[in-house]
Amino acid sequence: MRLAVYTGASLGADPLFAEAARAFAAELARRGVGVVYGGGHVGLMGVVADAALAAGGEVIGVMPRALVDEETAHTGLSELRVVRTMHERKAEMARLADGFVALPGGLGTLEEIFEAWTWLQLGVHAKPVGFLDVSGYWTPLLEAVAAMSAAGLVHPEHRDAAVVAGDADELLARFAVWEAPRRRWAEPPDRGTAPARPAPRM
Ligand code: AMP
């Protein structure tokens, strides 16, 4: 099993971010769960990679060529895959991962976890998506999604499909029993016997 871990290319202002990232990555390694991430050695991304490697875990980095210098590609990874574009990066990470987790991060982290979340609602994949809510970092964002759901623009089933957890133990326990929601354009049960359409390919 391998998780895609999205997190900041910065360390952030709260030292708990790095502490939680370290503990999370070490726990994954201890349980034999591999990490696939953006491949950088900077910020919280670097903390995750270092901690997982130090605990004997497998860490695969996926990085667009243009970022290899800017985000200082990690040189000690189990494997570094250099791809051409951001889109290739995300597609490769999604392919390699059995689930997706956002630790505290910035706009890049948001973009990546929301893509995984929206692909889940479309049925492009059926893998769990989660947020590690360190110091309540994700709470305002998740409240915004709850407000969007209350406004009728996010289906409650898709809102609730994302796991929110405080640490690796809780997250992995919830992932273990997680079930994919119905995909957005699935036929409602009262629409009879139409065969399920294959998920769109992206
Ligand atoms: P940030 O959360 O903004 O600190 O960025 C964390 C990681 O997300 C960095 O490795 C960025 O290169 C990456 N990133 C930023 N934008 C994108 C994007 N559009 N697609 C994929 N990765 C991205």
C-alpha cells in the first residue's frame, strides 16, 4: 500500500506542522505504507520524505523537470521520477497511490488534494482522500466546503467522502473501512436497470 502525500513546499509558521509531518511519515513507514510525493527536499515535503526514509520506508518522488532545481529534488529517495509537466506529475502520483492525504500546505497542496477529491466524485478513481488536520489548519477550508454543501452545490455524500483525521493511526483506521461514494453521475437507483457506465478517463 502506498499513499500520495501532498504538503507544503514551505515549513509554515507553526512548528507543529513539521512535527506532525514527521510523526505521520514515520508511522506510515513503520506500518509498511509507502509514500509518493512531489519529490522535493524543501519545506514540509522534505520533512515527510526524510522522516519516512529514516524510518526505513519507501518514498517515491514525482517531479516535473522544471522544478528539479527550484524545489531541490531529494537525492536520497527510493526512486525519483522526473516527468515533463505538472499534469503528468499528478497523473503519475494518482496512478501510484492507493489513497491521497493532505498535510498542511499552500495553494499547490490544495490544488492536488482537490483534484483527487473531485476525481473521486466523478468516479475517475475510487481511492480514499483525507486531510490531516494539524492545529486545525484545514478546519476553515472544510467549513467552507460544508457551507457549499449546505448551499446545495456539493453533494453531502461527496463532502463526507473525505476523511478528516488528527494523526496517522486515525487516518489509516478510517481509510481501512472507507467506502467510495456513488459517483456524481451514477444512475439513481429508481432509474431502473441501465448498466453502470465506465468511469470517464482523464
Ligand atoms: P504548496 O502547497 O503551494 O507549498 O506546494 C506544494 C507542492 O505542490 C509543490 O511541490 C508544488 O510544486 C506543487 N504544486 C503546485 N501547483 C501544482 C499544480 N498545479 N499541480 C501539481 N503540483 C503543484
